[in-house]
Amino acid sequence: MKPSLKRNNSKKRPFLPLTIALVFTIFLLLFTSCQDEVIEIIGPDEQETIGANSNLARLIQNTTQLDGSVDNIIDNASCLFIELPVTVSVNGVEIIIDSEEDYEVIEAIFDEFGTDEDTLEIIFPIIIVLSDYSEIEINNEDELEVFIDECLGENEQDEDIECIDFQYPVSISIYDTNFEVIETVVIEDDEALYAFIENLDGSVLASLNFPVTMVLSDGSTVEVNNNQELEMAIEEVENECDEDDDNDWDDDDEDECTEEFVELALKECIWNIVSYNGDDVFVNYDIAFDPNYGVTVSENGNVIHDGTWSVSVGDENNILVNLETSFQDLNGSWTVVECQIDRFALVQETASGVVVEMVIERDCETDENPFECFTSFNATIAECDDDGDYFAVFNLTQAFSNCTQPNEHVVSYHETLQDAESGMNALSEPTAYTNTVPTYQTIYIRVELTSNTNTYEVFEIELIVENCDTTCTELAVDDYLQTCIWNVVNFNSSDDLIIFDLDFNDDGTVLITGDGQTITAMWSTSQTADGVWVEFDGVNGGNIQAITGNWLIVECDPDRLEMTKNDDTMVMEQDCN
């Protein structure tokens, strides 16, 4: 389905059976062969015609040309639009974009983790639509870059006028040189009006049939009664609104400084203290607000203070940034007095009544938090209990294997937090550790920087001993799945897919609903020497596409199934409510 590109109901793209130039030719032939059928009326004077290449013609075209900024989150180009549907890979998740609402899915994935590096890849070939509504097939990224380079940069002033639009339909009268009406053309949308003006030349005289209603960016309307009023109406407002030509889709929701906005912004990147009471005394200090609400303060890249942080609403609905840290100059509640996506001004009144002001700015160019990977998830290792004694052998090094870098980190494993903090009593065999507490136990990993062993942090590893004697048959899985509704409660340690309900039917279909979508896909089970497999096919829509494929069940209960596919892990649970 193709999205509406209009703003204020004015950017639809119609299907035109004939070009405007061809229509003009037919009109002229009809006039010369059947002049006795022409109705003679008193036509407008020359001032009411739309002259080719006139200022009015330019303003009409700039108002009606295609606005390509609606999909800037994909192409970063306001002068072109990618025809839908289009398939993109967002942070490794492949999704199909077939409506404007699906841009929200991309933004949601980008916003999921504040400290990751977002990536988007377009699956070619695609069709792009230029500002004059011409369409071009693009087969690779290099071809697309050629057209993107021809666009102006983010939020740069362009010819496109988005602050005012025509209310359709409008009609245009076409005259001969004696101002006799040849035909009246009804225009239904921007593309048709743009093409009409584009094909004007000296052999055709045309005028709008007034009054014409114009729609302003705030939704109000103004009626114009002649060319001069129309020209003035467009010129008065052409630069009076935010055309939203930046690359963060629907970013207008960030115009207000809210608790949610401040919290999400602080989680992004590192924040540099550019001013403290008007001085740059802390300019070498950086603050890292991690998603788990821990905070670290670094000086020249070395962590010197830590603590916790939160955002709340204070008196008079002021937004507060609350810091509990050993760094006394930062400790306490700060009121946000200036709020931008990459800059905050904060004030605090001390116990002595002195008002302190601090300005922090976002720095996404460098990664000043060497422990970022360790803070991005909760580490858990589960092993099977083979003999029913609730003890098992664990390889502790698996927990943060993707984070530990031998040339950057020195790691040790400890049974108590005190030992980890002091660097004492490290476990001698972390690759073959038997838990000392039945069923559940917490192990502490101390991570030091090789460049400065005095700089370290401690992280937890949860050990779980599970009863894995859960034999499962294909018939049992079929029966489980067709009982009640199922939800994906865990997909690679994320609960993003829990919003979808999966209803399994005995005809091999599964009805998936959630996030405003209804998808009918296929499911089946099979059994091999490895165990029972569940296959999903035809899951087309949003993030839920990630479940597509053949999954091996590794844990089987009537109301809970854990399964794996290559490096992916998925847990589904039954919901009979």
C-alpha cells in the first residue's frame, strides 16, 4: 500500500491517463475543428491568467511539488521519496515498510537501546520518486547516493513550500487567445496541479477559477479570490513553519521537555560538562548515564566516581535530574532549565542557598565508557541438573564473552561482592565452576582496564540450575500450542515481541495480532533425532518477522516452550486469560 504523501490533504499522487501536454493538444484540436460549439463568455483579463515561468507559477509549483522528507529516517533526503513497499534491515532486523505508520517501527528499534550504534540497510531494487513526481528504478546504494547528493542537507532551506497547501478540488479554465473557454480542467491533488503548471507555455492561456481555499500548517484555512491574493498568501507564510526536514522521523514529539524525553536523551552517548558556574573547570569530565540507572564520572577517560541517577517531576512540573554519587559537586537534584536533544542546562540550589548552574552537552563521537558492553544486558547462565541435586558445572567466561577484550580488560571471578571490590580470592577455575548454593547463585566479575588497573567495575552473573528432564513429543507440542494464546516473552534477552498474540489453529495457520497488525502465517511441527522442531513461515510484518524459520525445542512444558535457531533463543509462554 502506498502512503499518502500529502500534508493537509494535498500530496496525493493520482494516476493520470494522459499527460497535461497531450490534453492541451486535444483541447486545441477540438477548438479549431468545432469552433461553432464554443461557448463565448467574458474571460478574465491577462492579469488573471497564469503565465508560464511567472512568479505565481513558481509559487504554485513549489507548493505542490513532492515533499520527500516524510521518509528521511530511511534515505536522509528531503527531495526524494522511496516508493512503498520497501524492505529494510534495521539493526539486523528485516522489516517491510508498506505504510507511513511503519516508520514508527524503525524509530522504535532505533530508540530501543540508547547506547548502541543504529544501522539501516535498504534492500534493493527500489523505486524513488523525485520532487517533480518522476519515478526512477534504483538497483544499489551507489545509484541512490547520486540522487541523495543532489538534495540539500538536513533542515537546509529548499524550494519546497510546506507551510500552505491547496484544498482540492480546484478547477482551471483554458482559453484561446480571444479568451474563449476551450475546457475546464478539475484538479484533484498536488501531482496533477504540479504537472499542469509544468506544461504551461505561451500557446495556452489558463486561469484558476476563484475562490480558492488554502490550508495553513496549523489546519486553519484562508480564501483567496484572485491571483494577487493567492501570490500574497503563499509568500506571507512560505517560511513561517517548521518543515520538519530533519532525519529523525516524527521528531516533533520531542519539542516539549518531558520526563521521558530527558531520560531517553541522557541515555544516548556520553555527556561532557562544558560549563560549571560559568567556568570550564570540569571540561575534562564526562558523565555516562547507563540504561540501568548507574552513573559514572570520568576524567580524561578514567572513571573516578560512580553512583545512580534518575529523572523525576518536581514542584511546578519542573523536570529533575537526580544524582547520587560520591562526586559532591554533582550530587543532588538538578532542575532542567534548558532542554535540547544534545544540550541541557541544569541548576541546583545548595544548602547554603547558592545557586549552581551546570551545562552538559552530548558527545557521540567517542566512547568514553569502556564498560558500556557489560552494562547493556543482565548476564545469566543456565545449566541442567542431571542428578537432581540442584548443582551443575558452569563456564563463567561465557557470560560476557562478547564484551571481554584481552587487550583492554583484565577480568576475575569472585563468590562475594566484597572479594570482587577488593580483588581478593579470585576463582581458580572459572571455566569449570560448580555452584555452592543450590538452584540460584550470584557470581561477581571484576573488570579492570589494562591501561589503568585502578579503574574497574564489578558486574553480576546469575547462575541457574534447571530441571532439564522435560521430554517432549511432537504430538504434545501440537496439543500445547493449540491450547490458549501464546506470547514470545523472550527473544534474545528482549521482550519486544511480547505485544504479539499467537493463536495456533489445527489447519496449520497461526493468527498473529498486536502493534496494530493482523498477520496470518503458517506453522508446523516435526520430529527428528535431535528433538521436536516448530517451523514458522510467511510471518510478514514488523519485528515479529524475526520468528520466521525452523526452531528446535530445548525446554518443554505445557505452558512454556524454549527453543533455539542457530544463535537465536526464543521463549514462548501460554496465556489462557
